[in-house]
Amino acid sequence: MFDYDAELARHHERLLEALDIRPGDRVLDIGCGTGRTTRDAARAASPGSALGIDVSGPMLARARRQAATEGLRNVDFVQGDAQAHPFPPEYFSVGVSRFGTMFFSDPVVAFANIGRALRPGARFVQLVWQAADRQEWHTAIRAALAGGHVSSASASTADDPFTLADPDVVAEVLTSAGFTAVDVVDVREPVRYGPDADRARAAVLQLRMAKEWLADLDAASTERALDRLSATLDAHDTGDGVWFDSRAWLVGARRR
């Protein structure tokens, strides 16, 4: 399983700072993955609580195991789609998402459903990716694996991590969904793909985007693509990990 926590460690710290969780808060984490944000929120909110929701059973299983290992009793996880999940109304005082909100089939419906779970005036803070051409991790790895080849794989809108890349679109969607005081801050932090180039290569090849870019290549083209990938990762190996530049939006809003 790809280690998104290691990849997004710098972004994670920026998100926690912006959340400013207080003791007694009830935190809702959207697209929680393996639950690091949820667990950290639970610690900060104690004696409050944190709930993480995600569609991935394997990721949630890891999240639950890690929470048990850490002895956290004020955290819970549920498998489901936040766009339609029946959250308790007006229950949570803080909402958060670390790159977990870009994949909804109907963003306005999804954010409205999340909003109904938040108390009036509750804060909702999320990180979303800026445009693809501002992500070195995307452009450099795609150039290595796809080269000049255009894959026949066609990702649906729900699979596109850049659907909220336009801050005007983000503001319009959140406002339509019942949020106010939308604030968008530019965040530039690197992402880490592994402690060295060999392990970074293994990690990259677990990603759906990498599998799609390689899917239509013949054996010889695949070998050349993997050689290019290795060279790219070697070039980004700092001796303290393999890092790529990235740009995100830190989006804050309040439920009306």
C-alpha cells in the first residue's frame, strides 16, 4: 500500500496548524485514508473525538490497527462515501480533509452533505491540489513513464485529483453547498516518494497513474520507461529522501 502519510508529511503539518483543534472538538475527517489526520485530530481534541470516513476498506483496516496500537479511544472510522453517508446532523465542530475531496461525482451535493454534519459556524479546512502543470511529481513522473505516448486510459472526473484546482471553482462549489467565508491560501511544500530512489520506484509503481501510463506500452517501451523513471528518481534523491515540488490550496470555510 502506497504510504501517503510519508509522501504528504510537510502538507500534514501545515494542515494541522490551520485546523487549530481545541479540546472538546468533534472532528470529521473526509477521505481519511489510513487515518493519520484523524488520529492526530483525536489527540488534539481530547476529551472530544474524531471520526474518519473513506471508501477504502484496506486503508481503514490499517487506520484502525494503528489507532489501537497508539491507544486512542476517542477515534473511530467508517467506510462509506461522504457524498451520501448519513452523518448525524449538526454534530461536528470541525471538518477536515487532506486531499480527500477532489473525487466526488457531484461536489455540491457532497459538500452540502458534509455541511449538514457540521454545526452552524463550524470550520471546514481542506487541502486540494493545484493544477497538474504545477505539480513536479506529476509532470516529471509522467514524462518519464509516458514519454510522448498518450495512454488510451481515460480517467473519469471522479478519478481526477485536480478537479478543485481552480480556486474560483472551489469558492463557488462551497458557497453553493452552504458554506461562507471561503479563504484560499497557496501552499508550496515538497512531497516525498521514499528514502531512496529504489524504494521510491517501488512506491511510484503502486500508484494508479503510473499503472495507467504504462498500460498500453509494449515490453521494450515499458523497459525504456522504467529506465527513465529510475533516472528521474535518482535526480531527485537528496540523500534524505526522494522529493518533488508540489503546489496545493489550503481552503478554509465555515458552515452557515
